[in-house]
Amino acid sequence: MGTRRTHDTAHDLHYFCKSTPEGEVALYFLKPTGQATSMVMDTITREAFDSKFKDCSTHKCELKPVSDEDKKKEAAEAKVSIGQHHMDKKEYNAAAFEFGQAIKQDEKNLKAHLGKGKAHLSLGDVEEAKKSFENMSKIDDLYEKDNKHIFNEYGIELRRGEMYDMAIENYKKAISIDDKDEALYFNIARAYQESGRVEDAVKNLDKALSIEPDFKEAKALKGVLEKSAPK
């Protein structure tokens, strides 16, 4: 059945658990390495077991074996952290290198692709930035709701690099997943505005305001666009 532990604190005890022919659960002591011993600490009812113990697969556990894939993801996150440190210090070449190393470890690491694109934009290398952003757009995880903050930042960087068509497509995908987020309509409106498509910008600002009538930034931008529109 695997190892289970008693509480959610940092010093919980771990046991190897096995069902008995009588329908109860036997708790075996573990070696320091996490391997099960043949020594039974206690035998309890299934009901008591379910109420007092938690499976180690449900939380981060130091005894749970780490797969090669997990190791690569951890290594990628470490590289991303170093890359971000270089970005903060405006060391853009070093940042681009570290983000690239992170991608080699985990090609689906969204923060690594975004960071590399941002670094290249900061260096003025728009074509390399575009390649990074195009690779990022192919990762399906980008458009999950849990990653909303990442694809919002992604769209902003696309706008910053004047890649308006890519930015608009990014926000359209995001809206298809969550069409109740007023910020997405505001952001796509900004992309339309900066690409000269004022009418489309206003339409999306109206959608943002229909969701959140007190959206001050959307009201302000709509006012500016309507004043500048030809009579």
C-alpha cells in the first residue's frame, strides 16, 4: 500500500502499510533509508487507519522516490531562478543563457521560455525573442487557468516587442478558456489599440466593462480612444 504518515508537520513518523487477511492494516517500521522492515509497529482497523494516516503520494515527502523527470524539472527551476537574478541585475546575456539551460532541462518550463524572450527583447534582439515566444505558445499548459499570470505577462511582452498579432492571438486563446476575466479583454484591447485597430479595441473595452463596470483603467482608455476617433 505504500508509506503513510501521521500528521502534516515537518517531524511526522512514516510507516510502511499493508492490508491483513482480516481486513485490518499492519504498520511496519522503516529503515533510515525509507525501506520497509519486517517489524510490525501496530495493527489497526481500516477505519482508524483512514482517519489517522495520510498517503505520502498526497504531499511532498522526503521518502518518496524522485523520478529523473522530477530531477530535471527541479534543475530547470534552479536555472530559472538564476536567470531571473541576472534579469534583476540587467545582465541580459547571462540571463538568456541561464533560461536556455533551463529549457534544455525542461522544454515545457513556461517561465524559462518567457524569461529568455524577455532577455532577448531587453538586448534588442527581437527575432530571437520572437522565436522564444513562438516556442512558448506551442506549450498547451500556457493556457491553463493556473498559469493565467504567465500568459498575461507573455501577452504584455509580445506587445512590448510590437508583436501585436501574436499578442492578440494569445489573448484570444486565453479568453476562449476564461471569458469572464475582464483583464484579458482590457489587455487585448491594448494590443488592438497599439496596432491601430481602434474599433476592435473599443469593442473589447466594452466587454471588459460589462464584466466589471467599475474598471477604471478600461473606462479611461475607452474615453481616450473615443476622443481621438474621427468624427
